[in-house]
Amino acid sequence: MAGYYSPGASPPPGYQGLPHLYGYDNRDGRKCGTNCGLAASATLLTYLGKMPLETTNQPFANPNMTALESSFPPNILGGLAGTSRGRVERILDAFGIEAGEVLGEEELRRSLQAGQPVAVMLKVPGNTVWGMTMPAGHWMVAYGCDEKKIYLTNWDIGGMSWEEFRQGWAHLIPWMINMDRRGLVARPSRSME
């Protein structure tokens, strides 16, 4: 559930990025199987002060997540397959935030080193059907990195190896929504500054 993500009590050697980031996960909303794009959006909006930092001990009932689910529900295949890039961009825009594109690992690392969190979408293991693990897409927010790992919200607190990240980031699943090897940074739009 929503809370602070960090690379640990003591950041690993060479760590660059935010010391911590308040992030949301799928269990914060009612549509927990498909709302990861909304969790990434809420994380960026809270970081920028556009949403209040909301905590609750009640699963599936975070006010920020349930509000996004009501106004901007997951929209791929009628919401059955998650949230599109366009939906995430529309959520940010509704709060006066411009979504800028980060293209490639070098630009992603530069953004993280500058303390700018980046929403990414990766292929991750999904449900098992007839003994086969199906691929699934999953939105997360990257907030830091070192030479071995990238640190993500809505994922294992210990970070993800760069090798695993690259495999998921360059996959067909993120490509289907124009997010392969891409990320989204959020910044106030010029009209709102």
C-alpha cells in the first residue's frame, strides 16, 4: 500500500536519485489488477504536490487512487488490460502537469541522477494459464539507480537489476503503448507555472 520507497536505510555505493519517494501501489485502489498506471500517476502527482499525501490502513481505499479510478479508469480493452500511455498523460494534464518523454537508458539515468522520477512500463510475469506464465505490462516510477540496480515504486523494495529492467523495458508489451525504452517525466506545464 502507499508509503515511502527508498533504496534502503543506507543508500548503496554509487546510488543516484531521490533519497525516498512516496509511492502508490495497485492495492491502494479497487481495480488492483489493472490500476498500476493510476498508481504511477498518483505517485508523480503527489511528488509534485498536486495531490495530498494520503495514507490509509484500509486496502483498496486510498482516496487519491479511488478518485483517479472514478475519473480516469484503466482503459485498455475496456479496462481489462490496464492503462494506456495516453490515459496517464491525460491524468497528468488534468492536474496541470506536462508529461515529457524520456528516450533511452542514458536519458533515464540522467533524469534519475537529477532527482527527477520517471514513470516506466515494463513487461513482467503475469498470470499462469495452462502451465505457461503469460506476459503482463506493469507501470512503475523509477526514482534512483546505481550501477547494478534501478529502484522502482510498486515493485520489490530491493530494486530491480538493470538486466531484468532492460528486458522488460524493451519488450513487445510496452511497445504496444509506445513505452518501449521510454519513460514519462512530469513537470508543471508552462500555463500553470
